Amino acid sequence: MVAALERVVAGLSDHLAEEGWSVLHSKEIAYGVQLRLDCGGMQALLRLYHNKKGEVRPDFSQIADRRVATRLAEWLGRDARPAPGAVLRVDGDLVGADESGKGDFFGPLVCAAVYVDSRSRDRLLALGIRDSKAVADRPVLRLSREIIDCCPDAYALVELTPVVYNRRYAEVGNLNLLLADCHARAIGEVVAKVRAEQVVVDQFGPAALLEKELKSLEAKIRLIQAPRAESVLAVAAASILARARYLERLMELEQRFQVELPKGASNAVLQAARRFVECYGRDRLAEVAKLHFKTTGRIGKQ
């Protein structure tokens, strides 16, 4: 091991010892060293790389728990944010959670949670489950039925219809607070059914929001919140369930009002909103749309 790495590892080991953590195993890898750490009973994989200038760069991409990564980063004097394109990897049985509809002017907000264990994992992998954003609408609806068939007693959906969403948003004035509440309700429902110890959520805002909402859970869980968490199978499955329910409810609204309600918040959505107001009046817009979007204020502007 080069001298620069030896100094960094020695210094890190001192910090670990003070915290009651330790290095379980170390091995040299190309241009660096890999350390398997015991972080208070939880294992983490840290890689340290060196360059020709004698600089040492840590790689936190294999550490799922952001709090552990942040603590290590403080000791190493570096940023713990994952590199662009880093893929989250979490092993074991777990609950995944994701949402749909938060960026769509029309339709509800839906949060989903699903528990994936060794029994269901192989079947979901065989189905090709992946992030719903990479799947067309029709396959999303089909895959959602497959997931429910695979995990019939291990999923939950929480939805806010536009009417309820608008009322709740008027009360709290913050989308992340609504998401934290809905995610906590979905996760709590699943955790009450299964013996889950890990929960992975596609991070939507400050981690403390969801942590606070989940404190009331009787079960003790390890919560992991990370961007791009759909790389975890259970989160991808949850994203499919949430998107399918969103699409189903959007189609129900279209049938009820006999108007097209496009997804997203594009100019096409604005034109559809204007047509809806022409047909039913502005007062009924709250029945199909999220009123705090900027689209609402643009409806009367030609």
C-alpha cells in the first residue's frame, strides 16, 4: 500500500475506534484499497483510491446508509454525495417505496410500498421489473398486476385524489410534507403485515421528514433514503405499482368528464386545462388537477 493511503487508513482507523467502529477486512485493489467496516453492527464497504499526485479519493457508492457515508466523509474531509450515475446496492429482504403523480398537473398523488423477499425476488427479476419511468403505460399496467399476484399480501398503496390533495396542500403548503405522510402510511401498512427490517425509499426531500413520520412504527427498521433508488428491485416494483394506480385513476377521470387529461405539465397539459375550464368552469378544476402548479395561473393567459 502506498504511503498516502497508509496515512489515510491509519487516521480513519483512529476515528473508527473512537466511534466504536472497526475495519473488519482490507484488501488492495487497482489504484487503491477496499475496506469492509463494522459501523455499529452494520457493515459498509469503503474504497479509497490514490493518484500520481499522492491524493486519496474515497468512493462512497457502495454505502447505502447516507448517515454512515456522511460520517466517514467528515473524517476524510470529503463530500459523501454519490457520483453521478452511481447505482445503489442493498442486499437482503426489504420494503421498497416510491411515488407517482407528483410532477403531473392532472390526476392524484400515489405512494406505494412493496416487500420483496427471496421467494418473490426471482419471479420479479424474471418479469423484468425496472423503474416505471423506463416502461410504457400499457406494460406498466400489466406488470402491476403481475407484482400484485407475486406479492399479494406484501404491498400497500396510498393515494390522494385531486380534491384531497388540494385540501391537504392548502393546509401544509409543502409537497414534501405530503409525500412524507403518504410514504409513511404505505410503509407502515406493509411493515405491519411482514417482518421487514430494511426499507429503501427513492429520496424525495430532506431525509428527516420521513424519519420523523416513521418514528411511530412499532417495528424497528433500517431506513435508507437515496436518489435513483429505483435501481433496487423493491423500489422499482413500488414505482410500477404507484404509476399503474396513477394511470388507472387518470383514465377514470377522463371517462368521467369525457376530456383528455395529458400527463406531466407541458403546454399540451395547459391547453387541456383550458378546455376543461371552458367545459366545466374553473371551480371544478380542483376535481382533476393539482392547483398549486404554475399551470393553474397560466390558464387565463392567452
